[in-house]
Amino acid sequence: MHYQPKQDLLNDRIILVTGASDGIGREAAMTYARYGATVILLGRNEEKLRQVASHINEEIGRQPQWFILDC
């Protein structure tokens, strides 16, 4: 048996994704956006965050916000 979640599973949810500029964080942000979440991208690299936000906007049609964090 294969579980297939509904496309609107995360509607009305806001998810903060740390490390969203690359790797697992980037893929998590993409997946959350695909399932309807409002995604806020957090990371250290401004250019990569812009690229991820642009990719989500172009591929999924959602415009995430992003913030640079360097702790």
C-alpha cells in the first residue's frame, strides 16, 4: 500500500525552514510548498535563498519570504 497525501494537506500552515538555501532544507521547503504551506526560508546565503524562493515561485506558484540568519 502506498500513501499519497492530499495536495492541500498543509493549507493554512506557516512553516519556517532553517537551512533552506541548500540540501535537505531546500527540498523540505519545496515539498511543504507543494502541499500548500506558506513557507518562510531561513539561511545564511542570500543569493541561494533568492534562488530557492524564485524556484518555488516558478515551479509551484507560491512566493515564499526569506530571511538571512547567521548565528
